[in-house]
Amino acid sequence: MNFLHALQIQNKNEGSSTGTEWKKSNGQNIISFSPVDNKEIGTVIATDKATYENIIDTAQNAFVEWRKWPAPKRGEVVRQLGEALRNEKQALGQLVSYEMGKSLQEGLGEVQEMIDICDFAVGLSRQLYGRTMHSERPLHRMYEQWHPLGIVGIISAFNFPVAVWSWNATLAWVCGNVTVWKPSEKTPLCGNAIQHIVAKVFKANQVPEGVNNLIQGGREVGEWMSHDNNIPLVSATGSTKMGKELNQAVAARLGKTILELGGNNAIIISEHADLEMSLVGAVFGAVGTAGQRCTSTRRLIIHEKVYDHFVTKLIKAYQQIKIGDPLDSKNHMGPLIDTTAVKMYLDAIEACKKEGGKFIVEGGVLAGAGFESGCYVKPCIAEVQAQFKTVQHETFAPILYLMKYATIEEAIAIQNDVPQGLSSAIMTINMRESELFLSQLGSDCGIANVNIGTSGAEIGGAFGGEKETGGGRESGSDAWKAYMRRQTNTINWSTQLPLAQGIKFDF
């Protein structure tokens, strides 16, 4: 496939890199199979412990030099990376689509997110502001400033194999940090492709070797990072279970984490909603990326007055969903990532039925021509009760749960009554409902939207959630502060040494 060669993915058995240098490793082979057709795309070599330690040493040495570069100069390097990504957008978007299984439009959109965060980071490189404060002591000046942490570890998930890395890496770099990235073992070639693109830009700008590092592997490699005192910050995306284990390991050494974990996102469909608009938001939220987004819509909480009418429209819309090769632009939905995900999807459907769920759009695995990989499933819809265990749990698949409500207060209570707290939305043209939803009495999620769905965040806002979602923030706003350490400074330019709080210490 041409896009593989364009991105220098030629099955070279690469896997560990400090930038322009690819390291030999004695780790196991990681073979990437596409869920689209179950064909082998390529092989990477997992990072072994000796290679990992060598990469960490290189990263530490690179940090000593990189932090000396003026932040705007670091930003200029990131600007050039954005241009390189623009040039490779089509090829990289195709690889994301083929290796992960999301539609080509979503693959291209993911690359656009990378371009957008590069633009954001360039501006940020001239805006790493501190504050000045008035001192209670005469002829003193107080201010605060921000310094880089050192090595930032990044662990990304298969569903966004490149964008989430860029949210972390570009901000970390302009802040003066270096990065060590472990992509998902389910999408390793996306990591290799990015490493090649970044290496060209960094080499042209004489960036120190070791500012951008790539390691490959599974759980064991992630554990090395979480226990490594040389990595002051680990940013991890994945399941709540994984995040809890990683957080314990990092906290035990008093390190820092940014955690983007599970989501169980709901849209409230008010009696005052624009139902056509609501339909688009609900269907894309539930079906986009085959329900494998952390912001995918899992639950629809629909007012009893419009319930029957909206459900009829929803069923009709689902009948028009085209499933197949995600590289074919006419298809709305591609496969799940692998057969393990398919089993989880089937298990969730059976569990829901046992609890009393009524499926008004049946699920199942697709077979026949074009579906030979066994990873293609039908998006399905079930009428449920909010307290069902399956409804409380996040299943990374296109299963949509419907429930009724009578009052807006009841709807918000249902929305909040799950362990996760990532994204939420209400569809309404009633100002009082929307303001209540956004108030302290409303959604308890990190993201709360009005008249748009739960999925599709822009990079300008901080991204993240509460409760079992982890509490971390990435991307825009002031999320950059998580990649730095705060320092408060006081300068005495008088000829005396007065103490704070008026304390006297004479001798």
C-alpha cells in the first residue's frame, strides 16, 4: 500500500528510537494486523529492558540541552512539525484508518487534530506566563515562574493512535521537556510512522538526539515507565483498571500523572430539543469509531414526551448506517479493533438481555464477503433501566442504551449516576435547562456540551474528566501547566532583612 511506503513503514523491524537513531532490541516481535481485513501490515520489535534504560539515559542528556533552548525556538520546531504533518496528512490518515479501523474521515480528522495542537503549541511557546504578587515586606518583589519537569512519559491507546500523543508531546516540548512514548501494542506502526516524520524535522533543526523517544511493547514496558524515578510525569490513556494500577505505582514514588480513562457518556434529549440536530449528535456519538472513543455516546436519556417519536427516528437512522472497509468513504463504520473487543461486545449484549434490556435494534457479528476479519459488528440499541450493571459499565463498542425521564432534575441525576465522568451533553433550546445543566447543580463531567454531542472535542479547550475518568487534563487552555513545575520567587532589594508576618529575630 502506497501510504505505508510514503511513511517509511517497510517492515524494517523497528521499534525503539531516540529520534533519528533506531536502537537494536532483543524484545519480542509485535505483529500488526489490520482489523479491516486481518492482513499483516508489519512487525516491530518490542523494547527490552537494556534498550529502555539506554533510551532513558539519552533522554536525560537531551533534556539538559533542550531546556536551554528559548521557548519560541522550541515552538518554531513544532511549527515545522505541523507543516510536515500537513504534507503527510493523507498518508498518515490512511494508516490510522487501516491499522485502527476507524473511517478514513475520522483518520484524517485525527491527523488534523495533530496539526491543530502544533499551531496551539507554537502560540503557547510565547505565552508561558507566570504572575507577580505584592509582598508584605518593603522593597521586596514576589513572582512565580514555571520550569520544565524533565522526561514526560506518554502511554497512548489504540483508538486515537497518534492524536493523543501529539496533545502531550507538543506541549511538553515547548515547555522544555523531552518525551518517551509507548504507543498501544495494537497500533504500533502509527508510532513508527510518527517517529520518522518527527525525526526529519528534528534533524533539520539540530534538535538534540533523545528529545522525542519511542518505545514499543505491552504491559511490562508500561510498568517500567510507571516505576521509573527518572520520569516525573506519566500521561496515560486507557481503561480505568489500567489507570488505577498505574496511578498507584507512580504515586508510590511521588510522581505525577495525567490520566484519561473510561467514559460512559450520556446525551439528554429534552422535550425542548431540536430533534433533527439531536439525531445527528446521537448517531455519530454512538457509531463513530465503532463506539471506540472514550467520548462515545453510550446512553440517551430522553424526555417521555418525545421518547417514542425520537426512537422511531433513531431506528430509521440506524437502518441507513453503512458498515465496511473504513477506507471506503461511503461507509460510516469500520470494524472493532480485534476479536477480543468483539467478544466483549457480545458479552455485554447478553448481560444486558439477562438484566431485562429490550433490544429494539439487534446486534451481532457480520460475516461474508468484506467481513472476513471477524471484527465487524452491528451497532445496536437497547431500552434499559439506569441501574443495570451493564449500563454502569463502559463497553468499548457500538451499544447504545435508552432510558426515559420526566423532569430535568431526574435526567441530570441519571446522567451523573455512573462511576465515570468524562463527557456529557444536553439537547435543548430552553435556556433555563441548559444553564442548569452547566451549573454546579448539573453535569459532574469534565466536558459538558449544549446542542452538540459528547464526541468531537476541539483542541482549544482542556480535555479530560472526573471520577473514574481520572481527573487529568490535556490539550488546550492551561493544561500546559501539568508539564511544568511551579516556582515561587521572592527578591529582597533592600538593605534590611525583614521577616514575614512581622516576626522579630534580633541578636
